[in-house]
Amino acid sequence: MRKSVFYCFFVLCLVSNALAAPKQLRVMVSIAPQSYLVEKIAKERAKVSILVPQNLAPESYEPRPEQMKEIKDMRLFVGIGMPYEKKWQNRFKQVNPRMRVINSTSSIPQNMFIENDNHTWLSPKLLKLQAKEIFYAIASIDLHNKKIYEENYEALLKELDSLDSEIKAIFAKEDSKKIFVVAHSCLKYFARDYGLQELALDFKSAEKAKQLSEVKAQIKDSQIHTIFTQPQYSKKQAQALSYELKAQIEELNVLSADIKEMLLKVAHAIAEQGN
């Protein structure tokens, strides 16, 4: 008898826990930094998957077979306007027609985009606009919890404003550096926000030798002693230049999932380079 009572109690506990736990919204994001926005807005109500691993370049990435299977369970795919996404979104919709697909950069005015540059997640100002798109999408799928999502979204906006102020304070210091060199151009939006100048080594024009010569001159004139690289791209050019100019190499992963930590790390690395 006692065993029967205990068993019934145990089953009731399992059932009540299952009913109390909210059903998670399955969301896939294009790149890891977007997961930060989704998780801040939806918190425990969403389970987030990341399409492109943090250590790989998005431009050349192709989804793995297991990811295509995972797409079947998704309610929302959050893109960021990368060219590769157009190639795969039609495939995603064929696998899962009910999945909603959004571009988180849709709210960004056209005049705020930098030509041929998709690194919009590296600007707190533009992150706020992307958070709005994500909030609207999640709230429209799960209307019942819209109020909760809205409160989380408003808190996220305040957090991004605070982050923006913190980065401004870093570059407001008299001895902070304002010019920096990157192996792969990725920080133009960040540079625009905070009055910096990015010098990139990944030249695409036919005048590569001339451009490299000009960048070398700028590096010498500005007394720059650091070249920033990314783990997703080749370091060969940076290593050759660092040897020639006696500069050090520092790695920055701008595809890190923790946007706040990553942007503060970028700000300190640029402002304090050579110190």
C-alpha cells in the first residue's frame, strides 16, 4: 500500500513539473553573437542553436547534415544579412515550411550600412535595432508571453545603452589609441561609433602592393605596435608584417557569443594597444 501511495505521489510530481515547465521555443541563429540577444529576450523560454560555429568563417560555411535535421524542429531562424544565408534559406524552408525566417538587420536604415560590410553586430547602436526585430518575431510566435518578452527586451536595451557608455568612456581617456590594424576588416561599424580608424590588410583590389605600402607608412607614422587577427582567418599576412615592423599579434574573436564581454575586450585591446 505504502509503495502504491509513494508511486502515485512520484508520478504526480513528474506530471506537475512537466506542466509547470514552459515549452521552449526552438530558435536557430546564423552566428553566435545573435544568441546573446535571443537569450536575453526569451531567457529560459527559448532553446538556441547556432548555425556557424564560433571558430569558422561565416562566408564559406555550409550547414552540416545534422544541422539540416535540426532545422525540422525550429520555429524561428534569425539571419543577419550574410550572403551565404540566401543560399541556404530556401533549403531551410523546404525542410521546415512552418519555420519563420527573419533578417535581424531589417530595421537598420539603409544609410547606416557600410558597403560590403555585414559586421553589424559590432555596434551597440545597431544591436538595439536587431534586438527589436528579434523581439517582434519571438513575441509574434508566442503571444501568450509577449509581456515577459517585452520586459526582457526593454532591459536589454538599457544594457546595450550602458555598454555603449562604457565603451565611450574607454576611448575618452587621453592616452587611448584611436587607430588600429586588423588582418581581416571587421570593425568598421565599431570604429564609426567611437571615432576610430581601422586599417585592414585584406586588400581586394588589383593595387594590393600599393595599398599595403600605404598601410605600412600609416602604421609607422602612428607608431602602431599591434596587429589584430581573428581565429577564423589566415594570419600569414599579419605575421609577415609583424615581423617586418616588429609589431605584436593579438587575437580577437568577434564571433564570440557573449557580445558584452567581447565588445569590451575589443575596446580595451584597441585603446590600450602597446601599453
